[in-house]
Amino acid sequence: MLNRLVLCSSVLVFACGSQQTATPGAPPTADPVAKTPTSPPAPTTVEPVAKKELPAPPKQPSFAEPYRATANKIIKAALADKGTWKKLAYLSDRIGHRLSGSKGMEKAVKWTADTMKADGHVVRTQKVMVPHWVRGIEQASITAPIKKPMRILTLGGSVGTARRGLRGEVVVVTSFKDLVAKKAKVKGRIVLYNVAMPKYHPEHGAGYGKTVAYRWAGPSQAAKLGAVGVLMRSVTARSLNSPHTGSLGYTKGIKKIPAAAVTVEDAALIARLAKTGPVKVRLRLGARTLPDKPSANVIGELRGRDKPDEIVLIGAHLDSWDVGTGAHDDGAGCAIMMQAITLLKQLKLQPRRTIRVVLFTNEENGGRGSKAYFKEHAAEIPKHVAAMEADTGSFTPYGFRVAVADKTKQNAAVAKMAEILALLKPINATRARAGYGGADIRLLTKAGVLGLGLDMDGSKYFDYHHTHADTLDKVDPKQLVQNLATVAVAAYILAEMPGRILPPAAVNKSADKP
């Protein structure tokens, strides 16, 4: 009996031992102990019993599968669409830049409202009072140890200099910590924030968020230590001597000092010169802030057939900076959203819920459009099934970033969106991932509405962002209609599906203080 057990054990070790020590995913290796027998092992009274493999449970069909034919129909029509480009071309070339309070913005509000009405939609405007900041004259130069003019753009919201300009020695800093370390040198001087934006990374995206804080908070942080002016290295990883503007935020109670963006090239030059001795510059800015002016959010709707009071919001911001023509930022987003409901109407696809286009005013330098929308529609917040935003230009679409306030529901929401986006396989816009929805839908997302940010290749966006180079020629017509297809398919299914991805958000009782 003992001999039979020993024999059985030997057979089992031979049969199973090398399998137990294998590393998952590693290539098979020779077993250092077991040897290949020259003849089959002797029979035993205990024969190994093969395990019966249970059949895999049947894969549950996606809830989005019934919409495949409709999605294909939308994609085909979108890829042949000419209306999106036509809308963007008019907005970019005929109206041009659209800073809040400007004549261009007034024209844009009227034109987008009239255009959506002409397309057969229910349209209204929502009045919003917006800041009216004017750029004025801009001059800058290095005066010592060399003489060189510099290309600059005043930061949005900055105060101007005295008429004769500002002259001073430059203190170069590379971080807020560096600023504090050099505080003894800052008083009475001009601070240059020479903070390089990290290069675009395929997984982590652009490094904008890591550097924009210096543009926003840098002037007040420098003023707190006695600085008289600020120069900001443009927030971009790639430059062809183009300055990039953008908003600053003054801290209440701290003196407002003038601030401007310089090119990456000039920031690097000043930093090199400063290593060998003092660098002096002259700065003259004519910026000023005038009284607030009336503007408007433009709202257009494709009304739902069964549940018209439930809303899938798709939005972009209509305003732009007063340089370039705002083609990527955010004319493309506006054209895509406007045409999405027009395309569905042309295809005679009326979903059960309302798809509401909102073209927000004042995203760039105040965010008052999104705040006004949130406040006015406070009681309607639970009826918002989703809020979608496009504000990263128009490049190859990947899918959507999914923003959820309740993080315990994040994974489930991403999974549901992934099922919808699987229908966009023909254009490879199938990616759903957790991420930021967008500035204009932030308050809705925070209140519990499903937030969706149109996700796309971001490797070039910040090359043009807030510059004179943000013009129509930088937009690829093919990528524009691919984004149209992505938005139209997702918006239609979210508005048509029987249920919703997230439960209704609570009514916001403090909408006056969003």
C-alpha cells in the first residue's frame, strides 16, 4: 500500500509540478527537477480525474446595441456634413475674435441665435452682465545689457502702466518657492516667472494645469513682496516666438500691478542674461477695465418627443480672446454643438428627451455665463440627464472624459459611457475615462449631473491657444466632422435611452452662490 502511494505521489508530481511553478505571462522554461521519462509511467490504482470545464456564462448584450444602426446612420451623415465647417468659417473669418463686452461678441450672439432659428430650432438668449476689459497699447523691450524689442500680450484683466511706461530690473524666478527665496530682491523690481510648461504626454496629456497657476496667481504673489510688474513666460510647450495671453486673478487687498506674457524665447533669453548680470526692461501697457456690459448665453433646443422637460445639455463657449479669431478656442466647439442638433433634425431623429445647445458667454475672463445658467435653471437641475462640453479645439476625437461628483458612481458611469462609445468604432472615438468635464459645466457636474468633456488629441492645442495663430487654417475639416459625429451619436443615445446613467441631481438651493 505504501509503495502504491509513493508511486502515485511521484506520478502527480511529474504531471503537475512544473505547472505550479510557472510564472503567468512568462515563456515556458525547463523544469530543473523533473526529467522526461523514457517510457510511460506505470499504471496506478488512482487515476487523475480530468476537471470538467463549465461553459462561460453568456455575454450580456450591451444596452447600446439596439442603437447601432442609428449610430451608423448619424456617423455616415456627419462625415459628409458641410454645415459645421460653414458655421465655423463664418464665425471665425467674418465675425472674428469675440472678447466679452466687445462688438465682435455682440455680433456672435446675434448670428448664432439667428442661425439656429434658421435651422428650425427653439432658440432664446439669456442676458448676462459681463466684464469689459480692453487691451490697449502693448510695448516691451530689453534695455540692458542688450537692446531688443519683445513681443508681448497683456494678461487678461491686468491694469495698465502709467502713460510713460514702467522701467525696472528683472528678477527671474522658476516657482513660487523661488519667489519667496528671492524676496529680498523683489521689491521695486519686475518679476519674470520663467516656468516651462511640460511637453505633451500621450497618457497624462498637456502640462497646462501645472503652469497656468503662475499666470493666474503670479501677479498678486509678486506684488505682495513689493514687485512693480510681472512678466510671464507663455504657457505653451512649443513656440515660434508667439506670446500667449490668458486671465490673471488679482487677490483682494493686494495692490494690482501690470502683467504681460512674453514669448518662450524671450523668457529664456532674459534668464540667460540674468545669470551674468542685471537685466533691465521697459514695459508699456494701455489696458483698462470699463463698466460691465450686457451679453448673453445663446440657447437652442431640439425638443424631445416624450420627455421634453428632461435635458441633455451640449455646450461650448462663444467668447474668445481678442487675438486670433478663436477658431479652435472655442469656435470649433460652438459649430460642432450647433450642427449636432441640426444634423439630427435633418435625419428626422427626434429623441425622447430634449437636446439643449448652450453657447456660454464670458468663459475666458469671468465665467459669468455658466454661473448665470446654473442660477437661472436651479430648479431644473434634476432634469439634466447629462452635460457635455467641447473646449479643446477640434482634433482627432478619442471619446469623452467622464466627470462624476459622487466618486462611488464613477466606474459605473465610465463603463456605461464606454458601451455607448463602442458604437463610434468606425471613427475610433471609443474611449471613456474618468476626467474633467469642462469649465462651463463644472457647476452642473458638482451638483450631481453627469459631466462629459469631449476628449481628443491634445498634442497641438496649446501651440495655438490664446494666440494670434488661433485661426481657421489650423482646423482640419475632416477632424471637425469626426467630432461632430462623436457628439451627435453620444447626445442622441443619452437623450433616447429609456433610463439615465446617474440618478437625478438634487435641486440646488444655493444657486445664488455657486
